[in-house]
Amino acid sequence: MYETGAYPTRLNGVKAKPILFPRVMCQKCNNHRSAPFDKAYDVFMDYIWDQPEYFRDKNWFDWSDIFNNPAEVGNLCRYYIKNIGCRIAETGFAVPRELVQFLDGYLHMPHATTVLYKDYSTYNPFSRVGLNGHYPVANRMYNPEKPTDGPLEAFCAEVQDGPIGVLYWWDAVSEHGVNFCSQRVIPLRWRKDLPYRELHEHEWKRAEIMETGADRILARDDEG
């Protein structure tokens, strides 16, 4: 797989350019048809912002803690698939049909996996010094490198806000078919325990620098 950039993209909130969808969807689809997806995402983000520590010590969690209506979990997953489909289209590749079908209501994507993960590496140094720990990033890799090299064979992406993110991968051959909306109680794994670590390596390196900075700030405060 090929990484589209040397570094993940820093996001300054849900209205940041990497979160907003490129102009590859008609206005009707982006505003009306997908409105339930956006609403579910907003509810999820509100919960993460209000309860970031809820996830830290959990290996499993219950979606009913966040959503009153189980259908909203499927809408949340479709929000991320819409995001990923737009990213694929933006590169010039054809969006896999099963992604489009999933957005249209299908319950299964045979060659795709979406998993929720936790990673507090950049959240921790922010919160240690009393700052907002919601530091969002997005990144992607794909193969082949460009559409002129042939049809899309594999795609991987992650989107994270604060300590919680979604990792997605698809390839044209392997059977996966797992997504985080398939059951009410789901596993929540650390990002370092999931595949495609190379997508996140820069964030872990950045977190080390941030921890050093937090140590210095706290030491200076203690001296004062």
C-alpha cells in the first residue's frame, strides 16, 4: 500500500477541510440523504468530548450507553464510510460498489472492515497541562499509487478525534465483512494492537515530543 502523504493531517475540528467531504457528492446526497449519518456522528462526538475517560479502561463497551436508538450506530458507521468513499473518489479511483450499497442500506460489506479503537497518546499530554485533549487526525493509504496504474486494489484509512478513532480497510480479494455496527456490545482495542500501524507512527512520535513539553511545563510550574 502507498501512503498519500508523509504525515497525517492535523484537523482543527469537525469543520476542518480533511473532515469535510470533497466536491464528489451531489448537494442532495451530502445534505439530505446523508443527514442521519451526520447527526449520528455529532452525537458520538458530543459523547467523546463530554466523556473521554469513559473509554480508557474498557475492552468492550455497549452502544446503548451512547445511542438510544440502535439504528443510530449503523448511521454512524455510514458516516465514516461516506467519508472514506469520498476520499477514494477524490483520488480518482472508482468507489467499490459494496461501499455504495452499504450507504444505501445494505448491512454487509464483504471485503471491508471498520473497527473502533482508542489511543490516548496525544490526548494525555494536552490534558496533563489543562488543555483540550481533542486533537483530531486523518490519514489514508492505497494501492496502486494512482488510478493510471490500474483499478483500486486496497485502501486503508483512519479518522480520530480525541482518544477515539475508526480504522477502515478494504481490499478487492480478502473476505472481511466486519464492522463496528454489527452488534450492540463491541470490542475496543488500542490502536497499537491493530494493523496498519504505519498510518499512526507519526502521531506516536508527535506524542513523545508533546509529553516532553508537558513535563517541562509542569516542572516550571512546580518551580514557580
